[in-house]
Amino acid sequence: MAKPDDRSDNVAHLQEHVENTVDNLQETKAYLDEHAEEISSEELNNLAEKNQKRRQSISSFKEEIIDETEKGNG
């Protein structure tokens, strides 16, 4: 039997995703600040792309939080 669709904690999960993604973004920035001279240009580009994707994810998570809040799931 399938479980009922309980979305009551969606906002909490989304907020946790935002926090984790922000932490990863900040850790990468700190890593780059400390080791930029030792990193290849390819790795620098890869990390920059990852951080751009992280920023997009944060934006999407925040939009979803608003959407879930408006639906009363948070």
C-alpha cells in the first residue's frame, strides 16, 4: 500500500537544502581564496561552473519555498 502524500515538512527540507548549498558555495570560495594560485585553469573553471549551478539551485529552492508556503505546506 502506498504511503499518503505528506508534504507538511517540504519547506523545512527545502530550507535545509538552501543552507547546505550555501555552505558548499562558501567552502568553495574559501578554497579558491586559499589555493587559487595552485589550481589549474580547468579546475578553476569547473569550480566556477559548480558555484554558478549552486546559485541557480539556491534561487530555485527559494522559489519553491515560496510556492510551498503559499500552498500551506510549510
